[in-house]
Amino acid sequence: MTTMTKVDPSKSTASRLTKGCVVKTGSGYRAEQGSDYFPAVSAETIGSQMIWFGKVTLPPEGRTKAHVHEFHESAFLLLSGDNVELWTGDKLQHCDVAHAGDYLFIPANVPHVAVNRGSEPAVFIGCRNEPTAQESVVMYPTLDARVP
């Protein structure tokens, strides 16, 4: 895994792009909230100014830490894996279970935790209406113990 670096917006590739492009799969990194991110379209990779789009994985029995994305919505498609719990709410009181083929949506500023209860890695394709993966992440360590 590598550490992502910020791109200077004044030197943004996206502001100079005049055509579409193919973005090659790159190396990933462990996000602060605990999942593995493999960005494809982002401020860091191509200078995207409005979206983050990429792959996110969670190992068997893995979980994220409680967190919010303050100003940005997130959406994911669970490509593979099974029995992935999505805990949401101000006290993480709501739990939904996702299976391969299901979509997940997390509104801005909603605390959430994902837990992979399955025996295979959970692989998601995700997008967020912010160009960086970590810009508006706020950790909520006091909520972590609420998810078994």
C-alpha cells in the first residue's frame, strides 16, 4: 500500500483535459477508517475536481471504524462478498445487510461502520461527490463499541 499525496489544484490535470481518458488501475492504501482504497478517478490520480471513484475492499471479518464524510454522499456497489453489515445512524442503531449485487448509499454527515461478516473479501466499487478519498472524513471513536 502507498500513501496518497494531494495534487495542487492550480496544476490539476482535469482542468487541462479536453477529452475523456482511460485510468489505469494503480496501487492502493489503507484509509484512516480501516478499509483498503484503490482510487481510479480522484484528485490524487488525475486531478478530478468533483468526484472520487474507485475500488474499496474489506477483508473477511474486517470492519471500518466509525466515521462520517461531513459534506459528501457516498454510494457503493458490492461486487463480491456476502453478509456485509452497514451500521448507520447517530448511535449506529440501524443495521442493513448487503449481498453481492446490492448497492449501498450513505448520506453526508451520517455516522457509519461497515462489517464484513463473510468468509471472502468484500469488494466494492464506490463513488463520492468529493474528489479526494479522505478530505471530509471525521472519525467517531466513541461509537466504535456500539457495533458488535
